[in-house]
Amino acid sequence: MQENASHRPEAVERFLDSTLESVDSAEELAVGMAQRAGMDEDGLLQIGMAIRESVVNAVVHGNRYNAHKKVRFAVASDGQQFTVRVGDEGEGFDFNSIPDPLAPENLLRTSGRGIFLIRSFMDDFQMRRLASGGTEVTLVKNLVSK
């Protein structure tokens, strides 16, 4: 963590269009907040990648680029943890059906590593089905050593 961190709680919520342009704006917003929270350069890169993967999944796989569906994007920092929630309005999916990206038959695939990368970059990652339909992921990065 950087020495000049403000440690001021900050929270933002947005409803994003189901477009790939939303991925850039979500990443920019979250990385800016993470920087103000005192995240170091490596942490900023990890947050950025995890956000990109999460929002791409919501836009492409969840909402399927449907212009009538939104991606709910919420970011909060409380001085201890940096938390991001990304929710889509899609049909949802069976979490147990996610193929292992490290299995030999999947190593050469051009997609399918997003959740693996998110889990690698974040301190906590959870997925849940929303009562209204769709999926919400929660990503947590600790700002202080435990």
C-alpha cells in the first residue's frame, strides 16, 4: 500500500450499458478509486484486469450485448478492503459447469480464463445468482496486511 493513501471511505454505483465501451469506463473508475485508496502499482494492474474480465463477462455472457439490459457496477473502499460488485441481467449459469482452464483440452482455447484470472488477482471472489435473474460477482482486494 502506498504511504500517501487518503483512507477516506468512497463508494460509487453505476448502471452501465451492455457494450464493450463500458468495460473501459468501469476499469478507469475502479482503478482511480483504488489509486486514491493507496493501492500499489501491482495491485492497480490486478484490479484493472479483474474488473475488465468481470465486466466483459457481464456484457458478453450475461447480457449478451442486449441494449435493454444493464450491468450494475459498484465499487467501495473503506480503508481496509476494496470491494467491487458486478451484476448482469442475464439468464445465469451453473457455476459448477465452468471448465478448468488448466485442463489439457482447454489450454489452447482462446477464452475461458476470466474467472481463473480474477480469482488469482483478488483476495476474495464470490459468485451468486440474483433473485431477479442474472449473476453478481463480488471481488475483494485487501488494502492492509492481515
